[in-house]
Amino acid sequence: MSVFTAATDQSVCTPLPVLGGDVTVPLVTGGEVTYAALDYAASAPALQRVWDDVAAYAPYYGSVHRGAGYLSQLSTDLFENARRTVAGFLGCRADDQVIFTRSTTDSLNLLARALPADCQVFVFETEHHASLLPWQDARVTYLDAPRTPRQAVQILERALADRTVSTEGGYGPALVCVTGASNVTGELWPVRELAAAAHAHGARIVLDAAQLAPHHPVNIRDLDVDWVAFSGHKLYAPFGSGVLAGRADWLRAAEPYLAGGGASRKVTRRQDGGVDVEWHESAARHEAGSPNVIGAYSIASACKALTEAGWDTLVAREQHLIAKVRAGLAEVPEVRVLSLFGDDAPRVGVISFVVEGWNSSHFAAALSAEYGIGVRDGLFCAHPLVRTLLGTDPQSQGECGAPEAAPGEKSLNAIRVSFGAGTPDEHVERFVTAVAELVRDGAKWRYRTEEGRCVPAV
């Protein structure tokens, strides 16, 4: 099925087993309740399958690419097999490289360090900071927020057609950076069309798939993107690893992202006292130091688990949950769901909203303390986008406690609920019930600001 076409079969509605599914938390009003983890967009809980795989391997842990012993050889094989698993998961081309990093942020900073001289970068202001900020040493063109997928393509096409001439004459190399699914609205972006526009103007494109890969299949060849970046901790493998996968030429030509052992093939002293280094041309060039074999293995395990579960089933179940949440929020007139592309836009399980008359931090704190529901509040490391959606001044500040905004006034930040393959129906049902009750009855507890966060008063 298409990465941008939601399945409609809801015949299988069983969540995948995840760690923490039976954790209970105390309520300020008394008693305990099973924790409803609805902040998947920040970090998804680890799949039980991933945890079991890592636990089974842990006794056999050894150095990677470093030793002749059995455990070292086993760990090296495991690490390189993980690379091949990820390549298959992403549908990589034969000559693509898969580099293990710490996160999406790390991956995109690595690519930023590998840009050819005088490369011009085009990035929408709607990006997460991980894909908005790494390019500041390049010639960056920040693009305005579009209001339709078609407008996104048009804005990019105009910017590429009008791009500035390089210092050496001509247009020079160019790179487009775009998200696959918004970490604020959950809306899917027209990646294929943006890739076609980039390539038509001689530019390359990197896809920030941090929010897309946990929810939909991502295929480099089908989308025709040049690179993909994503994080393990959003893909049900929270062990501090990420991936940058794609074309090898810019990566081979660049100085290593980190200098050190593993990245170097040969090091010799010169007669003048200096050092000559011959760097690897493989992915190892940008993986200096002892690699995070457990992190790489956990990502590969998650890739296998999602593939085996079946994307049609996973997407269908998530659309079922999205429909429940959106229907519940629509029943509360005081709630406004944030969107760039409109109600009918295809999306993943990430929904941000504001509640009229409520401070978002206060509302999120009450969901946690009184209902055992974990959501996110704030600007979600996407400040320009959230402020565009809210229509607020960048200098605005908000405090918790009493409602910050009178009816009709603008909220200064937002609330985000997000879910995925491990979310049971009861969690989203409890969430929509809690939203309705808080708006109707108000909070049952008093709250105060402590170190910038809204917390229950003792």
C-alpha cells in the first residue's frame, strides 16, 4: 500500500506488546491507575519483542570490529546484520549507505557536515528543530508554512527556480530537507511530489522520517529521496541510536563527522612530526569510536517486528484510534485541533490542540495528576510552526495555575496527544473522557509553577 494511503480494514485491533503496559501511577485524588502513555511522538515505549531480543543478546556482548574472540566476532556480525536489516526496512538502493548515529538530530547534523562547498539548503519553517537548525553553516533559505500539500510543492518550486547563484557562478549543489509527518499536527507531507520538484531543479532531498517511520512504511526508492533520517527511540527501540541512510557520494567525500578509531583505515607519522590519515569510504567513515551495537540491534529488531506485524494492519488500527480521538475532541466546543492542511488531510497518530480558557501546561498537568495520562505540552521543538498555528508573538510567555487566556484570547502553547502500535483503546477512551470532564468541571486539584513546569500543589 502507498505510504500516504491509510488502510481501512479494522478487523485486527490488538496493540503490539510494549514495556510499561501494566505500570500503575498514583493520582492526586487518591488511588492508582494504569498509566496511559500518550506521548509516543516524544519517545515510544519499547516493544516487548525488542526488549526480549536485546536481553537474549546481552550475555554475548563484545567489542565490534575490534577483536578476534568469539563474542567480538558475534557482536560484529550482529552489528553488520542490523545494518542490512535497516537497509531492507527502508528499501535502500544497492549503493546506499546505512550509518548508525545517536538520533535523527545527530543524523541531520552529520549530513550538514557533509554538504559540498557552497551548497544551498531549502527547509520549511514547519520543520522540527532537528531538521530546521543543522544547516546554519550553509546558505539556507527558510520557506514559509504552506496551507495545502500542493502549496508546499509550489513554494519549493518557486524557491528552487529563484535560488541564488553560488560564489563560483552557476547554481551549485542544493539540498531540500522535509519532514514526512509533522510532529505537531501528524499530517503527512507530499514527499514524492517534493522529491520530484527537487530533482527537476537539480537538487537533492533528505527526509526526516522520525515521525513517519513508526507509523508507515518508508521506502527510499518509492519516495525517490536521497537520504532518510530517523530515531530508534521513536521506533519502539529507545536505546540512543538513530539512522542516516542514503546516497554515499557526499558522505564519502566529506571529512569524518567524528575523528577517531574505526573511522580511520591507516594512520602514519610524517617526518615533520604530523600525522597522515586514510579514512574509510564505507559507513565506518562516520562511525568513529566503539559503536552502539545494542542500539543498532534494537533498531533492527523493531524494524523486523513492525514488518512482521504487517503495515496494513498497523495503519488500519492507528486510523481507528485517530478517528476515536478526533471524534471525542470534536464533541468539546472549547477544543481547537491544530492543522496546516485541514481536517481531511491524511495523518499519523499525532494530534495537537488548545482548550479555550485553559493554560496548556495546566491542562496537561491535570491529565497526568488526576487521570494518569501522559501527554506533552509546549511548542514541541517546532517553535515557528506552533506559533504560526497559534498566531502568537514569539516573545509571549505563559505560566500555569489559573487559566492563562480568557475566552476568545490566544493560547501561548499547545497540548499534544500521540499514540501508536502499542496503544490500547482504553487509553484513548480515557483521554477523550478526561478532556470532556476537565473542560466541563474544571480541575479537582490546585496547581502551581515550579521551575517552569506546572505541577500539583502539595
